[in-house]
Amino acid sequence: MNTRFPHLRQDVAASVVVFLVALPLCVGVAVASGVPAELGLVTGIVGGLVTGMLPGSSLQVSGPAAGLTVLVLEAVRQFGLPALGVIVLAAGLLQLVMGALRWGRWFRAISTSVVEGMLAGIGLVIIAGQVYAAAGLKAPASGLDKIAGLPGAVVDALGSTTALASLAVGAGTVAVMVLWRRTPRRARAVPGALVAVLLATATSLALSLPVATVEVRGLLGSVQPPGAEAFGKLADPAFAGTVLAFALIASAESLFSAAAVDRLHHGPRTRYDRELMAQGAGNTVCGLLGALPMTAVIVRSSANVQAGARTKASRVLHGVWLLLFAALLPSVLALIPLPALAGVLVHAGWRLIPFRQVVSLWRTHRGEALILVATAVSIVAVNMFEGVLIGLVLSVAKTAWEASHVKLEVVDKGAGPVRAYLSGNATFLRLPKILDTLEALPRDRPVELDLSGLHHLDHACRTALDTWAERHSAGGTDPVRVTAP
């Protein structure tokens, strides 16, 4: 056995660590997404047993991600829980097609600022929404309403003993997770999220606190394959847009996670197209089971690497442990306080916000920092899909502006012709500045416009320069001489 599986000992140990990290997150993401807790476990199981078996990234671990919580919650509210399976199934099939077409590598071309802005916006919405959950209150639907309603929610919580007890459990969970990182290294072998949830559960039971707990339906009772009626919604443009959002955002998050995981180890590098197909296969199965969508999750993946995993056996085994827990100990879920899971999600949302990256970008690339912030604000103000689109448009506009760098040099020696030299890339973005300078040239002397230094001259700019030359020649003593690029 040692010859066939030389790293089995390390992989088994790592799989247990990943299981302990994944368990509270699977349940917490499901509850925050407005679906039965067991569906989070189903997605984690599929992420281990299906995606974990497929080639792509050897040490990356997949499961339900906090980054998709906002999108899932919106989809369930708009289309209903039975439609979730169809959305996830269609998104998975779309990922399979993109992987087969070898589009996986192109996701690396997405601006890092847009991705980090997306995660920051998601983190803000998660934090705001889970504060209500921690206090046992109902959260507003939109991100802006969640944030705007926080002061009122705090006032309501202060006036209710039940809400205060619930909020205290949530706050205590966050505090334990933060402080756990300062404990000795051996103690940190047990994940802080698991310790925090266990302590919150024990405290709630010991003190008989009036806090809500997870509603248990049973694994088989929660799995509901999508019916024929749900497939009819694919003709709805809004529904199709949601499918596209699931596919693109889940793919981008997974492949960026893969790039991050590759930096943590010296083993085989990620094959992006195959990893995209592996994610698509996992989401297809999750859709057939009516479960949550999956992505590669950096928290579990980094825990897997740090725990000493060597092969994909660790991520497959973590799915086995999740399956055994869901099958043998489902009643344990009913003991977990909901505010404790809200605290886990608040901590996860906080970690999604890249504070250091914003400060670093502001010092070196302020344009990228503004794109990051604009993407995050757009997600909070509108929704995740449109917010990401706004970020992408801003990123493309910034790149186009920087790529259209052009230099206009005017040489006027006081006698003879005035010479104007254009070099660089002349596009419509720089046209106002170019025309302002050219229109200020004297009309009583010959003008020579040299375009030979241009690398690119777009149609709008060429047309505008031709029009300027005709008008300038008509009002002057000599025609404008133009040297073509």
C-alpha cells in the first residue's frame, strides 16, 4: 500500500483538517443563502468526490463559497428554491463548454482589481446581512438597504433580550475566531471556525439561551432534483442572465483561487481548462441534486496545502468525511445556533475585503485602486452581476485610455512652415486634446502635419484630422501638408 500510495498518511491527515474547516462553512453558507443546511453539505460532498477526482488543480478544494452567497440568495428570492438546481445545472454545463473550448486560460486576463473589488463588495454585503442574522432579525433585500438599516437594527436589538443574547453568541463566535489565530501553533491545528461554533453551541445549551438553531430536514429530504417546470424558466432573459452570472463568477473565482494555490506549493501546476471542466462537472451534479453552486475555495485550499497534502486524495477524502457526517450525525446540526454561523460568515466576509491591496494599489496604481473600490460600491448599490460588469467596463476604459498615449509636438521657429509631429497611438479618446492644439496653429503660415511616428491611427481620429486639414487649408494661405503614417 505504501508503494501505491506513498503520501497516504499526509493526505489523510490533511483531509481531516480540511473537513473540519469545511463543515461549519458548508452549513453557514447554506443558511446564509436561504436554503436548507444539508444542501451546503451536499455541495461539499460533490466538491470532494466528483471535482476532487478530476484533473486540473491537484491540491485545490471545492465546495460552497461565501463569494456566491449573495448571488444565490438573490436567485432563490427571485425564482424560488426549485429553480436553483436548474441554474446551477445550466451554469455547470456552460463551464464544461467553456473548458472544452479552452477558454479557461482567458479568465486569467480579467483585471485583478475587478476580482478583488467583486470579493470586497460581496464581503460587505455578507457582513451587513449577517449582522441581522446574528441578532435574529430579518435583513432587507438590497445591499444598500442592509447597510442603511444597520443603525435601526442595532436599536431594535438593544431593546430585546432575545436579540441581545443572539447577538452576543454571534459576536462571541467572531471573537473566538480572531483570538484563535494567536494561540500556539499546535492548538491552531484545529480550525478556529470549528472551535468557535462548538463553544457557541456548548454555551447556548449550558445557559439555555433563547437563540434559533439550524433547522434539520435530513440529507435525502433536502435533495430535490429540479422538475420539468423549472426548466421552462430558461426562456426568461433574467433567468438566463443569472445562469451566465453564476458560470462566469464561479469560474473566475475558481481559477483565481487556483493561481493563488499554485503559489503555495511546488507540486504540479494547475491546468486551467481542465480545472474549469472539473468545476463544470461538479456544478452539473450539484444542479441535478438541487444543491448550492460550487467554486474552488481559497480558505479550504490553503488549509489543505498547509496541512501537508501531497495529492488529490486529501480533497477526495474530505468529501468522504462530509458524507459520513451528513449520513450518520445529521441531528448534530440541530444543536448549532444560527448566530454562531452568522459569526462565521461575518468573519469570512471580512477576510474577503482586501484592505492591504487597496492601500498598496493607492500608493502605486491609483487607477486600479479606484476600479477596485468602484466595483465593490457598485455591487453593494446594484447587484453582483451588474457590479462586476461595471468594474470590467471601467477596467477596459482605463486600459484603452492608457494604451492611447499620444504625443503632439509643435515646432515653430518664427519663420517658415509650422511643423506638428504626432507619435504614439492616436485614438478618439485623445482627439479633443489633439484638435485643441491643432486649431490653435497660425493660419497665415504653411503647416506640415507629420503622422509618420504614429503606431496606430483609428478611423475617428483620421477622419477628424482630415476635416481639420481641409478647414485649415480653406481659411489659410497654404494647404496643410500631411505626411501619412
